[in-house]
Amino acid sequence: MKRVLPALLVFAGMGAALAQSLPGLPGAGGPSGGVPQKAPPVKKVDGVCYPPESQLYKRITTGFIPFVAMIDCLKSGGVAAKR
């Protein structure tokens, strides 16, 4: 039993590493997993909702809250971007 337990732990670790490298599995892939990340339809920063057609939308890369639709962002207390 003493030899089996370390072997199981090694195989379990290898399985977790393999799962992290496979795209399409829940919790696997991530930003560096080779799967392109789709941009959210609406980004909210500091209470302002930016739709994809906004001039600043592409510049917002971090620190935003994603929303599926503009109406959802507005219902959360956000306001529409002026530009």
C-alpha cells in the first residue's frame, strides 16, 4: 500500500495537468489554453456601459464587468456611454 499511494498521487497529478491542457473541459484552457476568448457583448466600467460599437470598447481590456445585453447592463445600474 505504501508504494501504491505515491503512484496514485503521481497519476492523479498528471491527470489534472492533462485536463488543464485540454480545451473544452470545464475549468480547462483558460486564457493561455489556446482557445480564443470571445469578447463580451457589453462591458461595464465604473458604472458606464460600453457596447461594441462604442469608440472606447476595444480599449477596455481589464477591470470590466461583462454583460450579455445592453439592457442587462443598464438594469444593473449602469448608464450608456456617450461616445
